[in-house]
Amino acid sequence: MCGIAGIVGDIPAETASIAEMIRLLHHRGPDDSGVLTSEHAQLGHSRLSILDLSSAGHQPMELGDLVITYNGEIYNFRELRRELPGPFRSDTDTEVLLHLYREEGPRCLRRLHGMFAFVIWDEKNRRLFAARDRLGIKPLCYREIPGGLSFASELKSLLVLGRPSIRRESISDYLSYRYIPSPESVWEGIRKLEPAHYLFWEAGRLEIHRYWSPPETPDIDDENLALELLDELLRKVVREHTLADVPVGVFLSGGVDSAAITTCLDAPRTFTLRDEIGRRDEGDAAAALARHLGSHHSEESAGAPDLDEALETLPGLFDEPFSDSGAWASYLISKLARKQVKVALSGEGGDELFLGYKRHGAWNPDRGSVFAGFLARLMPPLTHSGRSLQRRGQSGFEHYCELASGFTRRQKEILLPRRISRERDDYWFFKRHWREDLEPYQRLRWLDLHSYLPEDLLTKLDRVSMAHSLEARPPFLDHRIVEFVMRLSPALLRKPGQSPGKLLLRRLIRDRLPPGHLDRRKQGFNLPIRSWLRRRPEILDSALDRLADAGFIRRPRFFHVGNEQSLAILLLDQWMQREFGG
């Protein structure tokens, strides 16, 4: 895994900043770095060596007039290489990708099995091509500048070219989603390339195209056939994801997804983070599973989470407001794994594909509770009880938005200044991907795959792992698995109501696990925000005061909300202080 950055076009001398852009990405690739410059291009690369550890894998890499800087892994690169004329000077997927693009242009994307974000500069035609993988595992952002285009793996590198103003409406988006959805960012003029898209830039003209979408309509409802096909495909893909010339491990929790991945491997290295709060600790279950499967297991206690350390560290990883209380645990488990391996397999995608979230069962596609809606109008909006009643008073699309959102529509009406709240439809991003033409559970899978998964979970996975120079790979998000599972009837995955999801996956692996393992109630590893704030309420009060003084919120009289909402405010305030002082 790596960091990439560059500037192309008519490059004035004062924007010759590629060395600094790459320096800021050193954590993504500390093993090597390179810069290639010409009259109309400056391309840079920071390398984490995973395949062909020799200097032959140095980037940027040239092939005639083509130059590539690339972040990712192509698991079928050796198959592709056998079909290409060469010649080849390395055993890297980078060189194969460069040759494949020369032969097929953008059509090459359809043949890639893997995760990637890459840029190819055509020096002869002064044309840039950039692409991001189908599910959005690897990041790529870009910024149009006078006469040119700049790009990078992370937003921080693009700020080297000048710090633009904040998009005020992005604060509204952040409160709605806990992230700022693609293609926007918190900064004016800086955008993110969306998953499954590629772009061309030439002579000031920018074109963006989608190249892939998952299947929309399920056509497999035979459970035995589904089990057979899933078993074969999952084993194949998980083993392919261990492709590396360095040690590989697995993040192992007490849950279904990491267990399913581990069962596909022979004696892998596994890593678990224990939680000091015993009722949430999954360490014993993970250790029992590791013994049962014969993995080489390592674990570490997180100890008592340190609020100050978490608040100081997390905003710098994401470069814009971002709030997910699981990020700190992911940061710590990545730190543990990196002591032994350079690559770790992770279970992201299992809940979205196999309908595993509680909100999938809680969603009401029909009429909401009129009584709950009435009570919601009587309760203070910015309270935990008020939020719960606001949700239960909704149905259909609005109900799911309220379940999946950070702050409800009513809470934002109270919290945001009117000039900000009126600039944005609260759920514009969800509306982009809501498909009324799909069966209800298929509708939820479609929405989650296009919103929460890439914008929250995969953003989190990339930043917290790369902070420790660790390459994280989510096998469930290989496009072949996604395409297959989206063809499965949702009835194979979840029954209506509150029944457990992932029924097919559970059935597939039940006999491979210790007795009773799947009957456990899964516990999240999240920060204990409320217990902290009971001891130190002044932290939240000060954050609300500062944000109100800066004009980003209106200071509420009552603010007694849950963990995720309190954390969102604390991280927003911390990010503002980090960027602007105070």
C-alpha cells in the first residue's frame, strides 16, 4: 500500500510542491519514495513494499510516454501478465497495470481483481487518467488549479497548494452522516473521486465516468445452491487476498465476519484487541476461536481508553470532520498487528452484504408510530429520548435515514444556524442511492453499499491502518463476492423483524466454529463517551461554546445525547482547533 500525489498541466513555479505533498504521505509508505518531474507533470509516490521488495518496484514507474503512480493490490496480476507482450522488469502488479492500460485504456478496469487508486500520465498527449476501485477501498482526491489538476491519496497533501475556505454546508452533512460524503469534502474546490469511477483530464477539461455497478435484482433463492457457491467463492477470494511477499494476518473479533475469513486459511496469524470493560470484551471468544482454528494468536488489552489521546489523534488521520467511535479500537488493533505483519485481512462489508445490522431489522417501511411522533414534539429534541421518539415517528425512507444518521432532521433544525441548515437537504446523499424500485431489504443493501460502507467504514479502515503503515484488505469487498451476494434473495439472509441477519453466512460456518460461538451477542468496541463526560462535563460544554462562537452551531440549552452524538461534537471541535487554532 502506498501514498500517491501529483500536479499536472501548466505548473507555475510556485506550485512546485510535490516533495512536500509526498512527505505528508510518508506514513502510507515509509519504505521508499520517488518523484518524477517534467515540464507539465510532477508525480510522486511513497511506497509500502508488499510485492517484489526490490528496487524494481520503485515508483513513479515509466513505460514509454506513460508514467504511473499507484496505490493498491491487483490479486490477478500474474494471470494478466501472461496475456501481455511485455517486456517486464519486475514482479509487481504496478508494471502489469501500466502495460494493461497501454493495451486496453480504461477498459482495463473491468479486468482488475483488487483494490486500487492510481493515476497514469500520458506525457506525449498531456493527458491524465485516474481511477478508483469498485467499492472505494482505496482513496483518491483531486483539486483543479489554474491550468492544471492536482491529486493525492489524502486531503492533507492538497492543502500544500493553498488552504481554501471551508464549505459551510459540509458541517450540515457531517452532522447528518458523521462523515462528509463524496464527491465533496470539507474544503471548497477539493473533491473525492467516487468509488467505481475514473476521470480524464486534458487541457483543462475534466471528465468523470462510472465503470461498474453491482447487480440490482436477486435471482438466487435456492439455499443449498447459495451455500455451495458462497463456500467456493469465499475460500478462493480469501486465499487470493493473502498475496504478498511479506507476513499477512487477520483481525479477529468475536463476530461472524472475521471468523468466516479465518476459517478459509490454514493456521494464520490472528490479532485481537481486548476491552478493559468486561461486558464488552470479546477477547475470550476470539481466543477460543483462535485455538479451535489453530491460528497463531496475539492479543493486547486496550487498557482504559484515554479520551484526550483519542481526541488529539483521530482528527489528524482524516483531514476533515469524521466521527466513528470504532475508529480508536481500529487504530489500536492496527498498531498491534503492525508489530508482526505488513498486511491484515479485515471483515468490512459483511454487515452490508448479508444484512447484519440491527437497523436492518428495526427499519419500518410502512407507517411510523403516530404516538411516538406526538411525544417527540413534547420532548427536548437534543436528548437521547427525544431522538429515539423522532426516529420511531418516521416510516419508509425517512425512518431509515433517521436510524442511520448522526443527528436527526429535527435536532439539526435546533442545532444549526439557519443560513447553514437551509443550504442543504438533510438526506441528499441517501436520496442519491435510495431505490424505491427494489425490494425493501435489497434497497437497504444498495444504500449501505453506496453510502455508509465506502464513506465511513472504508475511510476509517484505510486511515487507521495506514497511520501504522499497515495494508488492510477486506475480502468480502472483492467485487466477485459483492456481485454474487447481491444476487442472493434477501430471504436467505434475514427474516423480517429483529431476527439475526447473515443467516446464510452463519449456516455456512457454524459447524467450523466452537459450539455456541454464533449464539453470542456481538459487542461493539466503542469509546465510553458518556462515562467520560459524567466525570468531565466541561469538555463537551467548552466544545459547544467554541463551535457556537465560531458560528458553526447555535448553543443549545439542553444537550443530553448519546455516545455517538457527543463524540461527533467533540471531534468537530477538535478538528476546528487543529486547523484554525484556538
